[in-house]
Amino acid sequence: IHFFYLSAVSWMMVEGVNLYIAFVKVFTGGQTHFYKKCAIFGFGFPTVIVVASVTINFTYTPVYANGPYCWLNYIPGLIAFVGPVIVMLLANIVIFAFVINADILAETAEHSWQDG
């Protein structure tokens, strides 16, 4: 479950970057192997976090609870989930602000061109 939730948020981050490229960096080149990079981040980043959590679980302190549900323990485990999610959500908010700013600037430039 940990991997799939992190993967969903990672793919949301990939979509935010894709929107940024589509709206702000409209015709810039250099997007070679873009989908490969997206797949590496979308699946690789959660894999690294989960493998680190499992390694910590078996070596230092239990990260995953052993009750009826296999989820994360409070402090060490939730940091492995909440930390990356907060970072990616904040990055998505910043990307969203850039996209909205570019849209407003394009709208303002279009109106000034039609008025002038």
C-alpha cells in the first residue's frame, strides 16, 4: 500500500511537471526521453523510499506495523510517507502557481494586443 500511494502522488508530480512544460516552456526543445524520465521518477522514487523503509524495518526499528493491517508505524514510518508526499504537494503548488502566472500573462498580453 505504501508503494502504491507514493506512486500515485509521484505520478501527480509528473503530471504537474508535464503541465509546466506544456504551458510555461511551450516550445523549448530538449525533451528527449521525457516519458522514460517520467516513468523512472513515477515508479523509481516510490521504490527507493519503500526499499529504504523495508531496510530500516529489518535492521533498526519496525517501520511497518504487524497488526491486522500492514501500514506504517507512527514516527519513523509516517516520515517515510508524509515527508515525500508533503514535498511533492508543495512542489505541485509551486508549479501550479507558475502555470497560472503564465496563463494570466498570456491573457494580459492577448488583451493588450487586441486593444492596441
